[in-house]
Amino acid sequence: MTVSPSPFSHLILRTAGPDDQAALRRLAALDSRRPPQGHVLVAEADGEIHAAIAAEDGHTVADPFRPTADMVLLLRGRAQALGWMG
């Protein structure tokens, strides 16, 4: 997998917590999709969530106004490495 250099200074992949629900709803609204449910991994750049993936079904949401394609690839790879997706 080839990933382009990130324009963000800090990129963190982490499990979403209860405090992330509002950010996930906002992100889903920006992407015109439903929020991811269940166990969710997020890509956080410079302190803000820009993409997320649901463990159970691989449903993703991402900020359409940011360069998030590589973030989604990283989230998919991490979810697969964790055994979340088949």
C-alpha cells in the first residue's frame, strides 16, 4: 500500500470513545452518510477527526473537504490488522 505524505503534522489512528459521538455525527453529515456504529476506528489529524471506519461492516465516513483518501486506506488496513474485517 502506497500512502502519500500527509499535509497534517500529527495523524493518530485510535478507537473512538463516547466523547467522539458528536464529532462522528458531524463527520457523517458532512459526508452525507450515516454515522459508523459499534466499534469505530478514527483518523485524527491535528486534534480533529477527519475519517472513521466501523469494525462490524467496514462503513466509512470522511471529511469531503479534506485530503482523507489515504486516511481511509490506513483505517482499512488497521481494521484488517486488528481482525475487525474479513
